Amino acid sequence: MPPWSLPSTLAGLLDAFRVCFTTPSFATFTALVVGFLARPQARTVTGMLVGARLQHAWHYSRAHRFFSQARWSADQLGLCLLEVIVATLVPQDAPLRVVVDDSLWKRSGRKVFGATWHHDPTATGRKRVAWGNAWVVVGVLVDLPCISHRSICLPVLARLWRPKQTATRLELAVALVRLVAERYPNRAVHLVGDAAYAGSALRQLPEQVTVTTRLRCDAALYALAPPRQPSQRGRPPVKGKRLPELIVLAGMTSTRFTRARVCCYGEQTTRMLAAFTCLWPGVFGARKVQVVLVRKPGAPDGYDLALISTDLQASPVELVERYAARWGVEVCFLESREVFGVGQARNRAQRAVERTVPFGLVCMSLVIVWYGLHGQPSADVARHRWRAPWYQRKHAPSVADMLAALRRLLIASQYRPGVLVAPTLEELLEVQAAWAAAAA
């Protein structure tokens, strides 16, 4: 028996992952999740054992074997988490808002599997590179009632990307999104990514998946195919004439910009929007796409942002807001490192490296799901304002507050209220005799 008592609210969430493991592995999984969440620092594999207070009960090799040898799949684990998210935080029959991006988790050591030099904008030096593992991550955007100003990105699936050793980042992302679409074949899936995730591999996605990305300025756009004439002979055309460059299109009088109110990054702003339908054969083939040009009011010409989407039913305002919600994945990467310590494990074997970061991302999403179901945001915000009365602008809990609330519950669950036992007559007489002897 483990030396800790698991809260019923967390145990109910973890029970959904039982199908991913054998009975012994599920016990190890539960213990490592508790240790990962309870550990305030150094979330290494052995650090998880210390966080679960099992360092004297289990040999450290049991935790390492869970990542390097145990029979479980990180993809299956992520899909089970997806089912929990959809069942609890996504409205019924609502489309799934999926975002894809990649990030670098820095490592040290030449023998770490898959570690190599990657571009890192945050790195110091002239070359801006860092040594580590790069991961392609797919997350689900959800709206929590306690956080009304932005959507929260919950990472569910991740694949290790090795340059020239594995498929490209786009191909890995397409494979992960296909898993999501196959799990929910009757739901619409709205995929959002930046310009790096626009390529011909997107044609492999099923029809239920719409793609919204940032449009490159050098994209070769074409007009729609003209209608076939009655007397026309030969194969019908699949595309029209080549359209001018985006900067030229934005300055043409035929491109009509209209004023609209959009909600981006938690703020209501006014933007000028222009939308038109065309083809991008190099990426989407013969599939029609919608292009949205965005610029500030008062700008004489040009554009600030160009978006392209295969969702022809969405309005330009919806597409701009959908792309702006993609910023949640960037916040997710920052919080996974700074708050949860994902990527701090020091294992080096292939299977261990490939499964430790997805495990940490699943733990992060579990905390947010738990808080969305059982958290007390009003009490947490009031408590924070009482501790820091000069910080009155806080109106919603942060992810760090969610983790702190779950840690308090984990600590409180270790102390069970005792049952008072009525003393016997002999015990009362002994106590009275001792009082009399002390007073004499």
C-alpha cells in the first residue's frame, strides 16, 4: 500500500487511464503522477518518487522501468486524456478546436536519445541554437468559466522530432491530428497552426478537419476555375488565373476592407478585414480556401496579417479570433517548463525519452481538468488578494494557482479526522489519582 491517500476527485480522473496499463503499471503510473504534481522542484524520475514519498518503499529502478520498459503507449495515454477533456470541458456536439506547434526542451549530455542542436530564439549568442529534444505537440483549446478572457490549451499528444531521422514536423502533426479525427469521426475539427504548418501533407487530413494558418507572403494563389462553356472541348480547367501578390491585392480598389470588432488576446479591438475565396494548389490542391487580410483602421493600403482557411462557412471575424486563440499553445509551453517542470527528467534511453515529456504534458492537462471540475476560483482569487492587497487586478486564477490548489488537496488528504473514543472508568480513576498525587 502506498504511504499516501489519493483524493477521490483526482482518483476518479486517473481511473480513466486504467485501460492504458497493466495492473502493476497503473499503480506505478498513479504514484508517479502524484509525485510529479506534489514535487515543487526537480521533477526528475527519482524526484517523482520522493514527491510520492516512495523513495524508501520502492527501488528507484521501478520508476525508471516504467518509462523505459513498461508496455504502454504515449499516444493511447493522450487519446484517453482527450476523451476526458471532451466529456468534461467541451460542449456536446461542439467542434474540437485543435492547435499544433513545436517546442524545444533543452537537455544536457551527448548520450541523450534524439538530442541535437535546434534553433532557439531564447538562446544567447550569435547562432541562437540550443541542445535538446524538439517535440511536435497537439493541444485542445477549451474555455473555462473562471478564465473568460482567453482559451486554455490542454496538450494531449506529442511526438519527438529528429531532423533527417524522422518525418517532418508537418507530417508528425498530420499523423497526430488524424488520431484525433479518427477518435471522433462525427465531430468537426478546427485545426490552427502557424505558417510553418502549411504544406501539401495537409491534404492527408480527413474532410471533417478544417485548417486555418497564417498565409505566407510568397504564396502562389489562383482564382477559381472558370465555368465550363457549352462548346468547350478538352479537359476542364482546375484553376483560374494567377492572382497578384498579397501586397498588391491589399492595395487594389477591388479588394473591399470592412470595419469589424474582433476579440484578440482578451481584448476587443477594431480591425479592417477583407476576405475572398481562391485556390492554393501548392498546398491544398483543388480545395477552395478563404483568405482574410487584416490591417489597422486608417491604414491607406497593405496588410498586417494574412490568414488562409479551408473553412468556407466561417466569417472573417471568426477566423481572426480562431487564429488569435492559437497563442494559448505558446503560453502552454511556457507554463509546462516554468510551473510544472516538464522536461526536467534526466533519462537517456530511447523509450524513456520518447515517453517522459508526453507524460509530463498529460499531468499538466490533468491539473487543469481537475480544477475546471472541482476548483474554487473565487476563493483562490480572494485568498491571493488578501495575501497581496496591492494586487487588485487579479480576477482569474492562473495555472500556478490551479497546481497549488491540487497540492493543498494532496496534503490535506493525508490527514484523516480521528474518532474520539470514550475513556473507560479505570482510565478516569487513574487520571484522577494522578491529579491528586500531583496536588499533594
